[in-house]
Amino acid sequence: MELSDANLQTLTEYLKKTLDPDPAIRRPGYSLTAEKFLESVEGSQNYPLLLLTLLEKSQENVIKVCASVTFKNYIKRNWRIVEDEPNKICESDRIAIKANIVPLMLSSPEQIQKQLSDAISIIGREDFPQKWPDLLTEMVNRFQSGDFHVINGVLRTAHSLFKRYRHEFKSNELWTEIKLVLDAFALPLTNLFKATIELCSTHANDASALKVLFSSLILIAKLFYSLNFQDLPEFFEDNMETWMTNFHSLLTLDNKLLQTDDEEEAGLLELLKSQICDNAALYAQKYDEEFQPYLPRFVTAIWNLLVTTGQEVKYDLLVSNAIQFLASVCERPHYKHLFEDQNTLTSICEKVIVPNMEFRAADEEAFEDNSEEYIRRDLEGSDIDTRRRAACDLVRGLCKFFEGPVTGIFSGYVNSMLQEYAKNPSVNWKHKDAAIYLVTSLASKAQTQKHGITQANELVNLTEFFVNHIQPDLKSATVNEFPVLKADGIKYIMIFRNQVPKEQLLVSIPLLINHLQAESIVVHTYAAHALERLFTMRGTNNATLITAAEMAPFVEVLLTNLFKALTLPGSSENEYIMKAIMRSFSLLQESIIPYIPSVITQLTQKLLAVSKNPSKPHFNHYMFESICLSIRITCKANPEAVGSFEEALFLVFTEILQNDVQEFIPYVFQVMSLLLEMHKNEIPSSYMALFPHLLQPVLWERTGNIPPLVRLLQAYLERGASTIASAAADKIPGLLGVFQKLIASKANDHQGFYLLNSIIEHMPPESVDQYRKQIFILLFQRLQNSKTTKFIKSFLVFINLYCVRYGALALQEIFDSIQPKMFGMVLEKIIIPEIQKVSGQVEKKICAVGITKILTECPPMMDTEYTKLWIPLLQALIGLFELPEDDTIPDEEHFIDIEDTPGYQTAFSQLAFAGKKEHDPVGQMVNNPRIHLAQSLHKLSTACPGRVLSMLSTSLNAEALQYLQGYLQAASVSLL
């Protein structure tokens, strides 16, 4: 695409269309819709530069914004250069983008500046510092401009570029980069910080100037956090006085002009103070020795802040960060003295913890109207910045050194709250809610998502509290009364499931099943989640704590209520309910068979409905798991039932494949593999009709499709190789084309070998004769071009499987037909030195049987120049049996992460319950490979007496010989 006015005009027209509310114009479907057009020109040279020109020169603001978003998404999808894949942006475009983007970003209005700033940080993540060395200098120079619109653009970009330092693992590369950034950035940032503080006093009465300056201070404070996170830099240690004194005075600052009337949205002052609390907590936790002189004044300032800040939602982040600061300080041994006094503890409990545990009107609103967000915060622990969570962490922190006194103080509060509730439950229910929350915080010392509370406070009697205060709420006749207390009670069971005795849990199960009918989304979601967690608990012998027999009386009502819950308003795609359905099936096993016809109908209807617009990945995953479980459990009892599942599912599957529902296709392939593997005889014709479509290259373009498609093709080969050979022989080149594509990719070569191994194992030999040599040539080309450990391991398994299937002589002949003496080279350079790297029981067995065949059934090994390799090969085989696996990987081979492909790709999600049984191609033919070796050597020595013994006695090392004698003894044979 040329940089011409005509192309700019065309691009403008199509960008306008992408904003059209009519999906027919906007979305794929018609031949050349707006999004399809942009997709088609994305790979053209100059395309990104046209977008940048548009956002700089277009007269229409809406086009500028649209071009900036399109540009950012284009960079996100295409900038990273992925191994094995073509470079999607040509080098000249990359150079031009980096040369122009910073000045363009800084001169753009804020809305566009944010998009370009994000694009710079995406490019920076890949190219900075090696391929973009002047980025920092260009940014730092702009600090001198004095224009805060420009300065804030630089700060915003720096923040998005450096914030990854907060969660990167330590490495030399990272340290080098941070040092480079600090050398260029720390001093200008500190000077800017001081200058901005001075400007704040100069403009103390100018509200609009203060807003800009405080936006800068927030970004500077965030940058301080990122640059100090990995370690305390020398520069910041030397300038701690400047930073901490100013941070302290900003914490205590109160400027009326910066106060907002909005009760929900945090203002600039609150956001800045929140970040300063975070910065102080970072120093108190990580650099406590250096921070010690400043700590007492921060504790005082933050304490005053907590005591004087109101209950409005806008202060939530500030209050929770301030409490988190106290929590991080109180659990450090050498700050212990600050909290020892009983009055201090009482004061903290009374003025900070109890008020921030109260269930406020805003929480009630979230509970009723924004239940998804409420559940996410409360159940999944994404409540990091809520007051309750912070107060709970502070209780835990204080209990580390003062468990007795703190438990004592709170027990009084809990009792008085429960008394208040008892006086008038319908008015005072919030008192009981706070009491339950307090007990939970006090009792839980250590917690994990998987196991609930793993360590509890000995001073709290959890079972007594459960029986007296939790069960009565759950036993009440109406499930819709006091929904918040119901949710609290259910959550209590969930959290303390390991502490409450099993008989109490069994009493709770029917109560939880009953609460699946509650109207409140939070209550029925918690009930489903609690049941699911109880069903995963382990008892003795690693079996489930709650057995299928104990659940027998409740099977029908459990399944009925779970599926009914999916029809309740707001829960049609509730992932917790679907996960509970999956877990119930898994626990109950054959008890669910009588209900399968109704269950599979409901699951299929749900699948059809959500396939129109898949939006809840977890829900979808558990739904497919539940379908797999239905199939497995039913067909285990009655293999003939597979046909009725195919009848129920294939219509929906066809629709999903025809409409190209990308998110569901990998799942559909896995379920189809499971169904096909259930067939004992020939492949049904419905599967054969689909076979040619599975080889279409477009399906193999998406990484998420590769593992399930390979497995499905393997199922075809296992069940119907002869049908393919007779009825679809013209598709064999297509099948091998898939293998060729996979083998060329470092990320997917192992999948190529899975497919190849199935072809070799199952296809009639004559159907692949003409292709065999070409297969080996392709493998050798890949070995020459890029030899990785993963490839070698797969290659070794393949050649040994080939040897088991076609014989050792066939293997030697095919190698030597490609190039004379090639067989000896493969033995010497690959099999003997690398065999130790093979892992996995079945893989090792295949290699052992293959090598045994080469040693004992390949005449050239006994009477040509290959004979010198006979002993080293035997020694390597004994090493495979007896030595530990060699799992070293050369330094230059970084781990190839399939998930890391840029842009949106449906990642492959393995269905646990569609799992494939491990297949052993050698099977019963050889049970014990060591004994098989002994028997095969015996047979060889009978054929040529004296040869084997003389080779062994002169060349095999003593330790290997000892092991071999053990094998011969175990097999009750001797060598002649």
C-alpha cells in the first residue's frame, strides 16, 4: 500500500464502517465487510504508517481515535516476532514506527495519547533496550519541555513500560535493563518530583493546574514503586530523604480544591495517598533497615489518615492500602514494640478493624445488583483493595505476635454483635454479618483456594460457632430470607470445611442443595461452590471424604436443583453451577445413569444456546467436561450407548463446525475423539464423511486446534486405518502434509510425531510404502536445520517404533538407501549418545524393544563394519534400563511457550474427563523388556555360537555385564 491520498481516503471509509452499529457492515459474513477489509490489508507494507498519518492529519476526531485504537491492536497482534512464523511487519515499517511514534504520542490529545502510549510499551517489551536504545533518551529529554501534557505522556508511557518489573523473575538480563533505566531515568525523575512539588505550592489556589500536577505526582509515585520493587537501588537509597520527606508531607496534605463531591469515584488526592501507602509498605517490608528512621512518622501519619477518613466508597482504595501498610508493619519482628501496648491494640481493633468490617450500603448494593463482581471479590480473592480484606489481613498480622490479646478483645465484640442481632434480627442482621466476618478473620491463619483453611486459631471453637450460629440460618424454612447471612453461612462451611467434623458436613449437604433454589445469585452460587468444594475433599486412602453411597439419598434432588439453578435469572452461564454439575457427575459415577437422558438433553440445549455467543470460558469448559463424563460413565456400563450420544450431539457439533465457533472447535474435537475411541469395530460412516474436512490447512493454522485434531486423527487411524487405506487412499498425502507442517515447527513437532507414529503403527504397510523414504528425508532435513532435545526424543521413539513394526532390517535398509552407511551414523551420532534422554515408561519400552531388535535381528550388525557399534549400542540399552534419565537441556534451547503467541488465539484447553488412556504399541508382545533382551540374545547366540560371548567378554564394561547377567538369570537362559 502506497502512502497516497487515495489509500488514506479508502482507509478512512473502512474505519468509519467499523463503527457502524450494523454487524453486517462491520463484521465478517458478507464478502468484504469493514473488519474483513482491514484484516486483508494488515500484512501490506506501509499499512501501519497510513494509520499513523491518519491519526495525525485527519480532520475528524472520531477517525483519529479509531485509527489510534486500530493501530494499537495491530501492534499488539503483530509486533512480536515468533519463531517458525513469518515476520508480520516489514523492517522498514518497524524503523519508521519507532522513529515517529514518541513525538506523535506526545503531541496528541489525551485520548489518543493513551492508545499510543500502550503501543509504545508493547513495542518496548519486545525491542527495548537492545533494538530501541534511544527510547529512554528521547523520553527523558521531554522532561525539560515544561509542558505537563507532554510530561504526563512520557510518565504514562514509562509507567506502562516499567510496571512489568513488579512481577518479573530476577535474572541478569532484567538487572542489566533496570540498571540502564536507573542510570538514565532516576535523577531526572527525582528532579521532576521536586519541581512538581514546588509547583504545587506555587499554584496551591489554582484548581485546574493542581489537577494536572497531581496527575503527574501519581504517575511519579507509581514509577517509584516499579523502579524500587526488585531491589533497593543505590540512587534511591542516597536520595531517600528527598523522596520520603515529600511523600510524608503529601500524605498529610489536605487541599480543599482537590476534594471531590463524588462519593463513588476516588479523587486525585486519594489516589496519590493510596500509592504512597503502597510505596511505604514496600519499603517497610523489603528494606526495613534502611527505612527504619522514617517508619514511626509514616505509622503516625497513616494512623491519623485511617481515623479521619470517612466510610464513602471513594476512600476504599486509600483505606485498604493504609490498613495493608499497618498489616505489613505489624508482622515484622522488629516493629513489634510499636503494637505491644494493650491500649494500642484495643484502639486499632476499635477504630480501624471493626469499622472497616461493617457491611455498608454499597456492599449491599453490589450483593444485589452486581453479584458477579461481589462473588469475584469475595470468593476468588480479587478483593485485594477492599476494606474488609485489608482489615482481615491486619487481624492476621496482629495475631502473629499477639494472638491471645487480640482474640480476647474481639471475642467481646463478637458476643455483643450477636446479642444486638438477637434483639431484632430483621433490623440488626448486619451485626451478625460483621460477627461472622470477624470470627473468620480471627480463626484463619493460613488459607489456600484448593483446601480452604489449612491452619486455624486454636482459641476459636469453630464447630461450636457453626452449630450455634451458622446452622440455624441455613435450616430456616425460607431460603430467600436474610440472603447475606445465608451467603455468610455457606461461605463459613466452605472456608472451614477441614475444621468442621464430617458428620456436620453431611448434615449441611441437604441444606446446601436446598439453597441452590435461592433467588439471590450470590446465595445459589455459593451453595453450588460449597458443594463442589466438599465433593473434592480427600478422606483416608486418598478417596473422596464424601462417598457416592452417602450421597445416594440426594442424587435426584441434587441434579434437579443444579440444572434448575441454571434457569434462574442471572445464572444461565454460571460457571460455579456448571463446575458443581461436573464434580457431582464425577463423584456419583454410575448413580447418575438413570438421569442421563434428561441431563444430556439439557446439556446439549445449553451448548447450542451458548455457542451462538461464547462469553464465559470457564462455564464452557466445565460444560464440555460434564458432557465427557456423561459419555464415559454411561458407555463404561453400556458400550452400545455411544450411538445415542452421537445422535444427541452431532447436530450441535455440525453447527459449531459450520459456523466456525473458534472457542468451541478444540472441545468438539476432543469429545469426538472420546466417542470414536468408544467404538470397538469399524469407523461409522458419519465420521468418514468428516475425515477430509479435518485435513483442511485452515483448521491447522490455529494453535489451539492442533492437539485435539491430532488426537482425533489418531483415533481415526486406530479405529479405521483399513477403511482409510481402501476408501480414502487419496487422503493419505493430505495426512502426511499435516505431519510435514507440524514437524517443521519447534512448538508442535511432538504432535507431528504422535500422528506419524499412529500412521506407522496402524496403516497397512502397502498403503504407506511409497511415502516412507520421503518421511525419513523430511526428518533428517529437520535434524540438520534445527535439532532440539524434544525433537531428538520424539525421533528416537519413532525410529524404534518403525523397527518394532517393520523389523530391524527394514530400518537399516531404508537408512542406507537414503545415503550409504547412514544407518551407522544414526546409531553412532543419535541413538547411542542420546537414548538416555528418552522419558516415559511406554516410550522407554518402545526404544528398548527396537534396540533389542537392532542388536539381535539385524544381520549387518554381526558381519559388516556396523559390528563395532554392537557393544556400544548394547551398553546404551543397559544404560536406558539402569541409569537415571538424562534430563539436561542445552543452554541455547529456551523453552518454547506455545501459549505465548501474540494476538488472540483460542488456546487449547485439555478436557480432563476426555483424557486418553495411555496406549502401548508393543503391548503384550513384550511384558518385560529386560527379559526380552536376555531371550533375544540367547536366540542370537544359538544361531552363531561363541560370537556373542566373545564380544561381551572383551568389550562390555564390568558393571553393564553384571546387569546383563542378572537379566539372563531372571529369564532362565544362558548364552552359548
